[in-house]
Amino acid sequence: MPSTADERQLLDEVRDLLAATVEDLAVEEIDPDSSLQDDLGVDSLARLELVAAIEDRWQIEVPQEQAERLTTVRQIAAHLAEAVDVPAGGTE
């Protein structure tokens, strides 16, 4: 179970990556429980780009069926916490 600090860091990194990947989306608009599709307007193409960016950033593979189940920012961060062993401070 990741610590609160690690969880916050992952959430922040996912929010930053989402804002950088999805056109016309600012970090300030992204809450941890925001629905990618309903709240943030992430369409299927933007979702593919986001998954590719996540795979590049954390050097992991996210199978399509798993990616489809990740519908909020918090779910993505939780998936990353399980898939990646990132120490506090992370790596850039």
C-alpha cells in the first residue's frame, strides 16, 4: 500500500501528464476523482495517447482491456502504485 505522500505524488504526476497529453486541459481542472470521459472530455484517441504516455513515462505495458477499466485519475494512480515500485521522490 503506497503512503499518502507517494499516492499524492503519483496523482500529481498523472495530472501533469494528462494535462500535457490532452489538448485544452489544464492541471487545475483535473481532480483525482474526475472521470476521464465525462468530466475531462477525454475521447478514445486522447485515451490512447495518454496510455502511450503512461507506458513511456513509467516503462510499463498497460493492456488495452486494463486501460479501459481505468476511468478516473485516482484509478490510474492506484494502478501505477501497484505496477511500478516508485520510491518517494520518484524518477524523472
